[in-house]
Amino acid sequence: MKRIAFITCFLVFANFLFASPCVSESSNLFGMDLYALLSQESGNAFVSPFSISSALAMTYIGAVGNTAQQMRQVLHFDLTDQELHSGFSRLIRSMNEPKKDYQLSVVNAIWAQKGYAFKEDFLQQIEAYYQAGFNLVDFVNNRTNARKTINDWIEENTEGKIKNMIKENNINALTRLILTNAIYFKGSWQKPFDPSATELRPFYVSRDTEKEVQMMWQRSDFRYTDDDLVQVLELPYSGSGVSMIVILPKEERTLHEVEQQLSLELFKQWISNLKMESVEVYLPKFRIECRLELRTVLMNMGMSDAFTDAADFSGMDGTKKLKIQNVIHQSFVEVDEKGTEAAAATAVIVGIKASPYGEKYVVFKADRPFLFILYDKTHDLILFMGRLSNPE
């Protein structure tokens, strides 16, 4: 398919003219809704709401009618299309600006079936707003090579942390387009933990079950708050642009109780109440890897038409032949004495239908299941969020 080499001046100019901070709010709200459903399953969990929201925002460019309306509602796209995509563009560009103290990158790409006639306007908007590289592959005749090419791109753009995300059974001869997003973060603690202070301590998986884990320790000044439900601790990374917010249920409470009440409004309330305290911190070293196929979850959230023959993605190709086959999300996080490394990737698969330590201090002992959120304070954006139920 012939590729138009230029991008309209209006779209480029719009990136700077109509940027909106509401894009962060949309992604954060979607993340809370998504986590509410994922938290109904047991075990560890970890996702990047922004990665999923970004990949679906690219897909949304081609949605029409009721399909678009459902996507708007589920993804909290409460903006005009111009404001929405310009907002994503500005946010992605800002996140990709070089950082002195930590690494943060967001990359998008689209992978189209050779010979399939996508609308040039659809492709132009994705390139202009989402800086998405355009690639031709052959899902019909050479799926093995197409899958390897996309998986290699994902692995490269997540520093090797997300591997083999798209499985053999995720694509077929009906697949026509895959839209991908990759996000990567690596930061060192502003106040690292001393490895010599790390030792085996119990972590209470439940009230009746405990296991020995490598528990880090330090006592220092951190921003902290608590209420009847939780203790909340901010652990900043160098540069202070990104922090880990650890949300620990009070000893008499359960993680389930916290998750049932969790909302963006409550999260913002906790953030606004943080103040500097001398805190004794116990935090387990941990590593989580998750892979999710989100088709059913997104349909249950209200985005049902996009996955069925009722889908209307005529904005992509001028026909109503396309629907989303699946949305794949894979994530990784590792926390140790030095800091945190986290990565995630999302693929939307589209196919045709058929202080002085002598003073009183707070003890924050994360020796039981807890929530954690990697929060980009610069952009008021939840980069990643998850639950540690059982340290590995």
C-alpha cells in the first residue's frame, strides 16, 4: 500500500495548540475501573493503565457510531476527539523528554497487513498524534514472521523485560492490524535501602499463612499519611518526578476492604494528605510478571460492540468488516534496594469479522498484602498499579 509521506500541518500544530491535562485523568479513571475488575481474581497483579489506554486511543481513531461511544465511556474519553488525541500527543512527547535521574519512555507502532487498504487519514492521525511507526507484515501468509517481528519490537522497547507477548493463537489469517504500545521505567530510590539491612522476615500472605521473604529496611524521613483504613507511604525516585505510593491496609483491615473502596478520588485524597514524617520502613524485595488477555474484561466494562460483528471501525478502512480480536497486556516490575524497574506492553489485535531518629517515628511494615502505584507526579499520571499478595 502506498504510504503518504507527509503529515498535515494542521495535525502537527494541533499537538501544541489543544493539549489537555484531562488525558491523564481519563487514563487514571480507566485504570481504577480496570483494577476493580482485575482485583476480583486472587494473586499478584500489575498493569499499566496508560499503556492500555494509549493503545486503545489509537484504535479509537478508527471507531464510528455506537462502537466509538462505548469506547469513549469505558475509557473516560470526556473530551472532543481533537482535544483527546492532541492531549495524548503532548503527554507522550513530554514523557519522552530526556530525564537526568530516571528513565521513562513511551513508544507506539502499528503493524498492518500487506495489501489491505487502510484509510490514509486514519494512518496519518496515528502517526501525527501518537508518533507510531508504520510497518507492513503478512498475517495471512507468514504469521510466524509477523509475530516474531512484533514481539522483537516489544522486547527491544521494554529493555528485554516483555518477551513473546503475542502468542501463536493470538493471531490468525483474519488478522489485519495490530496497534502496539510499550512503556518502560527505571528509577533509583532517592533514599536507597542498605543491602546489609535486608534480611529474612515473615510476610503474612493471609491471617493464617506466612512465608519468609527478603525484607528491606530503613528509617528516614518520608511523606506519609494514614486513616482508619490504610497507611500510605511515598517512596520517591531520584529526581522526584516519579514516586512509588505504597498503600498498606491497617493490621485490622484486609486488602479486599481497601480494594472495594479504592477510587481515584480517594487516591488523590491520600496524596494531598501526605506530609513529612520520620518513618521506619519494611518493604519486601519482589518481582511480578503478568500477562492478561483483556477481551472479556473490556466487554464486561461496557466496550462490547468492538469485539463482535456489531463493531464499526469504518474509520480505519471505509468498511464495517473489522473488529477487535483481542487486547493483550503484559507487564513486569522488580523492586530491590536500589530502586524499581517496570515495563509493560499492550497490543490491540484487529481482524476482519468471520529526620532525627531518636524522636518518635511511624512504623510502616509491609509484611502483608498491599497495593502499590507508580505515580508520575509531573504529569499527574498513574504509570503502573498493582497488588503484592505473595512475594516471589
